[in-house]
Amino acid sequence: MSKHSTPDKRAAAQQNTILLSLVGSGVHGISLTPEHGAPGAAQDDLDLMGICVEPPEYVLGLERFDQYIFRSQPEGVRSGPGDIDLNIYGLRKWMGLALKGNPTIITPLWSPDVHIYDCEWPGAILRARRYKFISKSMLRQYLGYMTAQRDRMRGTRGGRDTNRPELIEAYGYDTKFAGHAVRLGMQWIELGLSGHLTLPMLDWQREMIIDIRTGGWAEQDVIEYVDSQVETLESLIKTAKFPDLPDRGWANNLMAGIYQEWWRTGRDL
């Protein structure tokens, strides 16, 4: 059993969850189905991500709570249709990752209401203040996530070793990495231009990504498209009307207030 999956971590997370959202392909609107006729077309599992306010003993005492993880499949076994991957972060851990611009971490801030399964008052505050997390440093960090997916697709980062050999066999490259790279570029250009993230993605974006994931694009075409996205984002970072760095003072004060009020009143405020 992982240190993040123990019964005490489960109890702390479940009793103090302030935001729980669908993430992954489902919330972006790019899940594959058997009708797509592609290898792995029914292998998109259910990804859920949440935030909890850690109990005092995990913040003021010797114990530490970073996250609680639950997988319906055993550790090391690949998830499939109907499987659940749940990850609930402690507020302190989540805030640090959000301020750095982790793309999955910030997804619940823009998730549509239909994909929000739990939202207590601190979660509502975070969603209402989502624009406070956007900064030029976040956009720069995002370039790293985007290019990492491109490089894994090309085999220049981590080699061609992949847990999706069926895609390599069918298309000659990992089209899921390709789809991730293009999606990240689309979404971060939108965020850099407007400060907003449209979920699910626009129809033409979803159609393009699904086409890529099902082998409709040659690998070189994907590489050239992602390279053009990188150029756009690099230029956008220079002109975007966002602060250079996130406001850590604001984040720190908000966290302190949430912890104090939650511990005093709990979810019934």
C-alpha cells in the first residue's frame, strides 16, 4: 500500500474535501470510444482530482499530508474503461503546484459545473479567484509540460519505451502523447490571450485532437504544428498582460484564512 493510500489519509481527505472535479480526457471532451475504431479507444478511464483542507495534526504536527490516491486497479496495472483514478491533494501541496502552473492541478478551477462533484465554500473561493493564478512564469512553466509531451512522442525524452505499445504498432508513434501536446498548446494560448480556459474544448479543437489520437496525422505534421504553437506561446509570454510572478502573498493569506475558518467551523459554514 502506498503511503498516499492509507486509511488515515483516506479519512482525512474524504472528511475535508473542498473541491472535487472530473479531470483528464473527460473534462476536455476528447475521450475516445469504441466507435473511433482505434487501438485503446475504450481505455480512457475516469480521472478525478480534488483538494482537501488537511486536519491540524497534518499542518501543525509532525505528520504530513500531501495527497490521497485511490486507484481501482492495483499499483502498476494499467487503467482501463470504467476504472477510477482519484487524487485528492492537501491545500498546501495543491496551492504550490497551482502557482507553478501545473496544467492538471488548475483544471478544476475552470471545470464546468456539471463536472464538479463537490464544492464547499473554500473551493468556491478558489474557483472565483482563478485569474489570480495566471502569471507569465506560469505560461513559461507550461511550455515545459507541452514540449515534454512532444519529446516523449518523438522518443527524444525517455526513449521509445511507452506503456502504449499498441499505438506505436498501429501508427508508428504514440498518438496519445501527440494529442496531449497539441491540447496543451491550444489551451495555454487561450489562457495567455484571454485569461480563460474553455472546458470542454471547442468543437474544432476536439475534432483535431481526436483525429490526431486516432492516427489521422503523420508524426512530422504533429511536430511541426506543436513547434508553431511553441513559437506562438513564446511570443505571447512577452506581450501577455499578466504579472511576471504569481502573488504568493495573496495565496498565503488566503490559505491561512481557509485553514483557520475550516478548522473552526468545518464544511457547515
